[in-house]
Amino acid sequence: MTSNLINVGNFDNLYQTAMTLSANKEVVGFDIFDTVLRRKVEPEYIKDVVANYMMELLQLEGIVIDLELLRQKRRDLEIHLGTQSELKGEDHEFLYDDLIIGLYKQLPGLNEEKVEELYLKTKKFEIRLEKEALCLTPNIGNLLGDLKASGKKLFFISDMYLSIEMIRELLNHFDVEKYFDNGYCSSQFNKKKMTGKLFDYVLEVETINPSKMLFIGDNYYSDVEMTSQRGITAIHINDFNEKRRKSGLQLVEWSFKKDEFWSGKLIHHMIHDIPKRVQPGKSDDYDLGILVAPILVQFVEDLIEKCQVMNINQIYFLAREGKVFMDIYHEIIKNNPANKTYPNASYLYVSRKATFLPSIDSLEWGELNRFLHQYSTQSINSFLSNLNLPAHEYYEYAFKAGFKDFDVKYAHIEKNEQFRSFIEMLEVRTLFEKHQKQAKALFIQYLDEHQLFENEQVAFVDIGWKGTIQDSIAKAIEKEIKIPTIYGFYMGLLDSPMGTTNKSLKFGFFADFRNKNYIENVIFKNGSLFEMCTTPNHGTTIGYEFDGKKIVPILKNFEVEKENYKKYFEDVFKAINDYVKDYSDIRNLLFFRPAQNKLFFTDQIRRYILYPTKREARNFLRYSHVESFGIDKVTTYELQGSIVKELFKWPIHKGPSRIINLVRMQIWPEGVLKRSNIPFVNFVYDYFSTKRQ
């Protein structure tokens, strides 16, 4: 090691070392990449993204070219241009402009004007990518500012194919270009740091005494050996954590090229390695939001992709969970350098309760079975509430039908004589018809005011699981003069009694019952997780009214939901919002499809649902979820029932099977099992559950 070399073990120590060593220096030089600016992805990855963008531009010109072929052409041209420079006695270098223009010129059917146009678009796009892929290293802004304030001349010296002008634009983006007196780039002068020629050139042009210069960089050979040989004092940044981060990033990038599963992991690295807003560990609820956010984002990305393929120009996000998806949608389409066109987005205040009554043609059991097949136990009050009917107007007829207590629940009401008598009364049917017509008229007008009938096809977006709101809307509007084809997009889709028609189709992104994929279907094992994490802090829609100008929704708030939001889910929503903003910042760096990305993120959710930590399982006990249709209750997640009672019931030998059945009946069996503290019980349960499938 020479006396001109100082090692700095991490970025945190750089400031003090640099300020001390620069005391008797006149000039301080900086490497740029991995010194002043850190990378979220490697340069070769950037080239892959640019090649994908160029491929899209060429497709618009009627030129179809394979992505890998385009990348190979760029590699070959880089070698050719570098070799041409060497033949002139210079270093193996080339200008960015020559590279991109030369690449387009190799392709058939492009005239000079078109080549220039595509080159400028590509250059603009690549600069934007670099801005998203880079960030300032810790404390570098303070170091540059204080060195400048102390009277030092600051230069940047970089081996890079980008031009000085492009590097200055990058530095300006991070508000540090103002500190540099001058800059030198290998591509501009065909001289490299790694051969020492660029340093020789800088010393000569700037008439610098090497003993009066300090240089700071991370590459031992280019930034240290080459400067030390010339008598320049060098600080070698040898940050172990940064090296480990970069090694992990390189491994994931390599893995992604071998297996698309790792595309999601690469996104995870980009966001979490150098976090901008996300703060893992802030709270348990915040961490829950960080867990579910990637799945929500990829669902919205898939929605965008499908709408573009299917030429859908209008998206309706359905209350209440749809509010989160709409917010994600608006956030991620803001960062749109390619000026792509995205569908219009609207929020519909709807619910199962608000849409069911307008969708019923008559008070017949066949119609009622759409909710009774799942919720067949009802009282008169709950039955009327589910139909969204004013209960007090029906009490007289309920009393005549033999009901004494309107809150007493009956199982399988379709077989109950009192219920049958009540529903078949002429007065009840007449009253129902009046209320149904009123509800339907208001609902149709509400949809009309939101331009539903002005579109040939629309997208409905909700969390899932059966698409019953879509079913009700499709049925309510089926007799209108002009109705759109409805495409329902859901995170997860289960089968429903109404299924699909040629005017109402449904798709599940992470899980779709038609795929019969037990790995994806794991999200159905704890659907409450996603429902709670996407329920916004506004009430549920229970109907509609005319406010004198337009139709507005009637909302009902539940105190337990407000309390839950304030205690727990405000942090969950903050985490989702932070993640989405960080994702939006890197979105242009991504050229892989949501169907690829979901593989890794599904695996993360599978881990949480099937194998939660004790802390995760116990934290879930704090939550509750309000059910306001079918059954009116607040769902909680502690053990429902008693293991001890089931174990010692007669016959004793059937105790274990009764316990297994009890566990299966829980909303989240795996959480219950983890809280039992029985070793390996989650593994055993998962093994036998998988075997059954």
C-alpha cells in the first residue's frame, strides 16, 4: 500500500477523512458512479430496459425485432466503436450519441429524420431511467458543499459511456452539479481512468500539481492505483455493507435472467435496499402494510396491462376496497415518460347491500337464493335489512305471518312456513315492488351520472371474492337500452351462483378458482387479511338519494371500523402509500410483466398465511372486521370454540378428529395453530392440507 492511499471502511466515515486530507489540497476529484451516486440496479440492466423501450418504438414503425437480438446488436456495436478508437491509438471508448444513432442506422426502413427522432426519444428515456436508478450516497451532499465552501476546486472524473452533458444532468437532478467546477468523462475524450490516461489529461489541462490533488473513488484499480502512481492522494471507499448490497443485487439480476420468479425479488431489492420512504420495522401494523402492498400494486399493474390489450377505456373501482386500488392506479400512472394513454378511472359507491335490491325483479325464492345459498339463517329483521327494505313498514305483515320476535333467527328460511307465508302475502309483494322500483330508479340514475352506459366495455375492480356486486349490477341493468360489457378484475375469484355471461365476465389475478392452483389459492385461507388492509376510512354504502342536484350514496359508518383504523390500519395504509410512491419512482426501470412479478410476492404471502411467526399470529388477534351483508356481525380472530371441550366429548376416541374439524372451521386456522405453540404443527397441517388437494 502506498502512502498516497487511504482506505475508508464505509460511507459514514468518508466525510471526516476527506475533510482532513483535503486541508492541504487545492483540488478534490470524485468518481461519480458508486461514489457520488449509488445504483439501485446495474448498468447492464439499464441497457436491457432501454432495449425493451427501443423495441416498442420500433414496433410503432412496423419493425419487429427480438429483445435479445437488439441487446446483442448494442454489445457488438459497443465493441466495434471501442475497437475503432483503439485503432486510432486511443482507449477503448465511444460516445453515447454515436452508439444509439449507429444502432438505429443498422435497422432497415429508417431514414435520417426518423433515426434522429428515435435517438432523441431513446436518449431522453435513458436519462430518465438513470435518474430513477440512482441516488446520492450518504452525506455526500454535505461533503461536496463543505469542500466547496472551504475554497477547493471540485472535479468529477468518470469512466462512462454517457456524455459529460448527460452526467451533469444526472448530478443536477440530485442538486449537486453546482459544486463541480469541471467534469471529465472517458467517452468524451476516448481516455479512461483505468489506463491512467484520463488522469494525465486532467492534470495537464487543469495544470494541477498532483501533490495538491485528492481523489475519491470506490474502484481500487481505476481510482486508487492509477492516481497513486501519479502522486495523487487517493481515498478508497471500501464499504462492506455496500459491497454486500451490490453483490446481492447482482445475484438477483442474474437469477432473474434464469428464472422469472426472481423478478419480484428484484423489485423488492430496488425498493428496500436503498429505501426512500418505506420504513420496515416502524410498527407491526406498518410491516403488515409493507407485506400486502406489493400484491396490491401488481394487481393494479395487471389491470392496466389487460385494459390496454382489451381496449378498455373506462375503469370503475368499486367501493370500498376499490378506493385503495384507485389510489394506487393514479399514483403509478403519474410517472409516464412514454406518454402512454391510460383508461379513465371513476369510483363507484356500491356494496352488496346497496346493489342487491335494484337487481331483484320479484320477491321469488329463485331470486333470493343469490344470497340465501350462503346466508340461509335469518330473522325477519336481518332478512329485511339484507334486502335494504324499511323494516317498520313490513312488521304488520310479519306479525300476521306468525312472527312474535323479529330478531329470532331461523335456519333455512326457504323451508320455514312463517317465512314462506310472509313472502307470499300480496301486501308484502306489493310493498316490495314499490321499494324495489324506487331503489332501482335511483341506482340506474346513479350509474348513468357516472357514464356507465356511454361505454362499449368497462372494467370493474374490486378485491374479490365472488364478484357479487358485479352480478347485481349486471342484473340491474340487463333491461336497459344500451349496456356495456363488464369485465370484472379481482385479486382473487371464487365461483358464484350467477357465474359469467357474455356481457359480464370475471378474472382473478392472484387466484382464480378455474385454475385449480392450490399454491395461488392460499390467499383464500385468509381473505380477511386483504379485506381489512384495503378498507378505507369511509362508511359502507347502504343506498342512494337525490340531493337536489344529483344522486348521492348514503353511507353508514361503524364505530368499530373507525376505532380499528385509528389504532391499527392508519399505519397499514401509510405503509401501502409509502410503498406505492417508492414503486412509482422505479416503475420505468421495470420491463417484466405482473404475471411474472406475482410469483415471488405470492410466495411471501404464502409464508405469512401458512407459517406466520408467533408475533404475526398474535398481532392478528387485535383486528376485527365488520360484515354488513348476509350476516350483521363483527368478525374477530380468536379461537372460536374450545379445544378442551372437543377433546373430552363422547366418544373420546373421536376427539382428535373433532379438534381438526374445529381448526378447519376457523377463519385463519394457521394463525390459531401457531398460537398453540405446538412444534411443527403448521408444517403438519400444511402437509395434510396440501395432500388433500
